[in-house]
Amino acid sequence: QVIEEFLSILRLLTQETSSSFKTFLPNILSFCMDQIYPLVAERPDPEVKSALFDVLREVLLCHWRFFFPSNILSRVPGIGCGDAEATDHQEQFTAMMQAFGQSFLQPDINIFRKNLVTMEDLNEKCKLYTKDLFKQMMLAQFMNVLLQVLVHKSHDLLAEEIQVAVYHMACVDFSLFFSQLLP
């Protein structure tokens, strides 16, 4: 109960976008991913998991630029470095995405739904699936997990939402999808 309440406070802190609160972000991420997540990852404690994923969702939605800073000059032909996409705090971003991926392997359908919605929201608002880091390191893994869930019908109530997410991920690179990922 105490951990849930504390995570609720952290969620409120992460919703603040002013620079004075941004200084807390690395410590919040470290606490959540290094201390809380290992404790709840494999345990059937849906309330704490839900509160943890609420914090992670707010971090990603409210502080996307913490991970993917906008660099207008890099998009100007002749000035920028071309297609190279800047990524800050890559290790923390990757750990958070792995936590989302792990949640898709768990039987809790509510956490699964919440995290699938988060992934889709991130894609809609921030183009998550098109980010180089996601495409190169995570896209295939997420698609494999979601396709396996569909095949095994382990979360059949969410089949339509899973199919939409798989479609959105496949849209990033249809040739990769059909040549390497489609079983």
C-alpha cells in the first residue's frame, strides 16, 4: 500500500514539465527501474505493477524529449548530420521498453491492455515505432511477442487491439515484417 502511494506521488512529479521538476527525472527512473521493478516483475501484485507502469507512462509521454531531444539543425540539409537520430539516456529508455515487453508475457490482462495502450499512444503522439533505437533494437522483439500472444490466444479478449498494434509496427517496414517476422 505504501509503495503504491509513493508511486502515485512520483507519477504526479513526472506529470510536471517545468524545469525545476526535470531534475528529479533521472532519480525517479533509477528508483523505479532499479529498485521497484525487480521486486514486482515476476510477482502477481497488479496494484503495484499498475502504479509503476503509470509512472513509466507519464515519464514517456510528458518527457519524451528527455530521451529524444529535438534538434532542428540536424534536419537542415547541408548543416545537420543527416538521418542520425539523437538519443539521450538510451539505457533507461531501453530498460523501460523491456519492462513493457515483459508485461506482455504476463497473464494479467489489465496490465497488458494498459501497456499496449501506452505503446500505441507513444506511437501516435511521438512516433515511437519509427525511432531508430526502437526499430533496430526492439521492433522485432515486440512484434514476435505480440504475434505469439495472438497465436496462443492467451489474451484473446484483446485480439483486436493486439492486431492493430502489430499492424502499426509492421507499417514501419513491411518488407522486414513479411520477410523476417511473419511466422
